Amino acid sequence: CTLDSEVALRVGGDFFFDPQPGDSPVNLVLIAGGVGINPLFSILLHIADIHGYQEDKGNRHKVGTAKLYYSAKTTSELLFKKNILGLMKAFPGKITCCFHVTQQRSQISEELQPHVTGK
């Protein structure tokens, strides 16, 4: 987003991401805390599938970028972290994530360090 960008915000409840062929691509910012990652992880997987299909000729689905902000007490409580790292590696610049931990006391693994903020 840039200054004066229009954004839509949805907290809790029923939500989904189902772009249709011919829709304009949108950039998503997904914000999760703790186990609230579950539906957003499904959305990330769906986005990855669409990006994978975009390489096929004739695919009419288009999506922009997806940025996930995901917070938990410690890195051990970050669900799906290895899968999320894999998606970022498979789709660089298209899927990104910033993990935030609030009560981390131990060393953060080298693999996660570039993507973690907090204590």
C-alpha cells in the first residue's frame, strides 16, 4: 500500500479468497496471530497454486503479491513456518512473510532469523 491507498479489512467470521478468471490481480496483506493462521495459510496455498498455474499458457487467473504478517509468543508456536518458508522460496517476491514473536527467550534458528522481528 502507499499513502492514500484504499484497503479493505476483515476481522474474523466467514471469509475466503476466490479470484475468478478475468478479475484484476490484487495484492493481499494477511495478518494472523497464533492459531488464527489456519484460514490464512489455506489462502496462501491457494495463491501459490494460482501462481504455479500462471506459468501454464492459457491460465486466465491472475493474482498479485501476498504478504503475511504472523505473530506468536515464540517461534515454536508459529504453525506451518516451514511450509510458509517453502512458499516464499518457491515464489520469491510473490509470497513474503514477516514473523513476529513476543516472548522469545531462546536463540532463533538461522533459517528463520531473516524473517523474524520481536524479542
